[in-house]
Amino acid sequence: MDFGEKKYIRKYPNYKGIIPDGGMINCTLEIIREEGMQGLWVGYSACAARALIANLVMFAIYEPVCKKLKVRDEF
């Protein structure tokens, strides 16, 4: 529900990490009331693209770094 929190931050600029009026469930219900179910998915593609890029970079770098440092998984 990261999207819901970001929407809440935009709506209430004085937000300090605690949702005062009912919590995350109320925030989610408010988004559904105002924007419909599609409102929950607004911004998802940007977030998914960011996560994809971060994971691709991590996987591309992880193996070469492990080989260079000669680190072995011993699980």
C-alpha cells in the first residue's frame, strides 16, 4: 500500500508518518470512494519500472562482484 501512503502525503502535506483519521484501511477506502478501484493502481507502472531497474542492476553486479571477491555461498 505504498501508493496509498504517497497519495495521502500529497493530499495532506503536514503528514508525518501517522495517519490520524482511521489508518491505512480508511485511506484505502477513501481512495476507492474518490477514484474507484483503479485509483489503487495509479502509479504502479512507475513503481514496478523502478523496482525492475533496481533488481536488474543488482543481479548484473552481484555475481561479478562475488567472483572478484571470491565469496562463496555456504548455505
